[in-house]
Amino acid sequence: MMSVETGPKNQNYVSGGNLTKRGRTLVQHSILHVVLILAGITFLMPLLWIVSTSLKTAGQVFIIPVEWIPSNPQWANFVEIFQILPLATFIRNTFIVTVLGTLGAVCSSLIVGYSLARLRWPGRDYVFMLLIATMMLPFVVTLIPTFILFKFLGWLDTLLPLFVPSWFGQAFYIFLMRQFMIGLPFELEEAARIDGASTWTILIRVIAPLCGPAIATVAIFAFLAHYNDFMGPLIYLSTNERFTLPLGIYWYQGRYGTSWHLVMAVSTVAILPMITLFFLAQRYFTRGITLTGLAGR
């Protein structure tokens, strides 16, 4: 009879195969990381050029080869931009619009999302379908009716049209909040009702603390939308003292477009809050997107 050998030779072959597979995986991951790093550096080039140009004189801006690190940084550029235009006023207006708009988006989406996800009332699903349908309407469709409404209210050339609509709910934010709330266990709500808690008490003390990732996601989206909004201020504002940063930068570039070192200095000041937000809220943003996207009905 013939015998089949299952000794160290086969074990070495299997071990060698595992090492070979592990080596291929390591090479693939290394190539992927190199490609991603190169792509990241490419995406960072415009930002680096803005910051570098903001620290140069007018004659150093277009020197070839590019001097990425100025030998004599012109920190006075950041002082000059506050002297030649009301940049502090633009920052204040942007802060007011962004904070109030973000707060309104979070509060309205939390309340409406709770109603659509946790409360039972006739026609709830149809209202949610209608709400989702509004997301397909282009901005230009509602532009003229909204402008006429704000003109009737006397809100033109004020900051009110830029943040008040957020307090009445936005479909995308409500959708995110509703999808997250559906995944929460209903037993928590039932236990609170047995203890005599009202609907508002349940929302504020039970549901809202559990919606931290969703609230963070809505807050970040709303912050970015209000901070970077250009079309709204362009349509509703006409006085320089009420301009926000995006419109103020555009107005400044139109007047001092040849002073690129100062234009880039203003742009650097405008970008700093976005960079700070990214580093502070990256973990919450990623977690919120993941949980909100996976929450099923």
C-alpha cells in the first residue's frame, strides 16, 4: 500500500504560501498609501500656495521658480487687510449668520425628525415623502418667491434671510436626524412614559443625548453651508457693512484684484475656521456619517 506523506514539507509549503500572500498584500497596501499620499499633497498645493502668497510682497507673488517658504515673511499683510477694508465687520456678520443658522438647523431637525421617527400621527409617512421630494427642487425654482416674501417682510439688506429659514427645517438635515432616531430602541421611550415623562421631556432628556453623532453631523453640515454661503448674501445684501466673508472677499478682490498678496491674506483668514473645524470635529463627523448612513428603518 502507498502512504501519503503529510510531514514538514507540506507544512513548509503552506507556510511559504502564507508568507507570499502576506508579502503581496503588504506591497499592495504600500503602493496604495504612496498613491494616496501623493494625491493628498496634490490637493494641498492650492492651500499651501494661498498661505505662502499671503506672506509675500507684491513683487514676489509670480516669481519663478515659486518660493514656497518666503525668506522674509510679510506678517504685516494681515494687519494691512484689517486697515483697508472692514474685515472685522465681515467676520462679525459671518459669525452671527453661521451660529444662528447652525443652531436653527440643529433645533428644527431634532424636533421634526423626532416627530417623523418616533411619534404616530395620521399621514406621517406621506409628509415625510413630500419632505424628501422638496430636496429635488433646484434652488432657482424657489429663488424668486423667496425674494418676494423677504421683500414683503422688509428683510432685504438684513442678515435675517440668511439664517431665519434654518429655524423652519431643511429636508436634508431632517432626513439625517430621522434616520438616526429610527435606530434607537423604543423601550427607552416607553420606560420614560411609564415614569410620567412628557413628549418634550423625552425628546430633551432621553432622545437628544443619544443623538450626539447625528447632531454633530447636522451641525457641521450647517456650519459649512452658512459659513461658505455666497449666493444668499449676494442676493439679499447691498450694504458693505452687512457683507459676510465670502461676499466681502469678492468685493475686495474686485477693488484690489491686482494686490494678490493681500487677497490671499484675506483668503487665509477666511480659511482658518474651516481648518480648525476639520481638526476638531473630524472624529465626530466620521462617526456621525457612519451611524446615520447605517441606521435602517
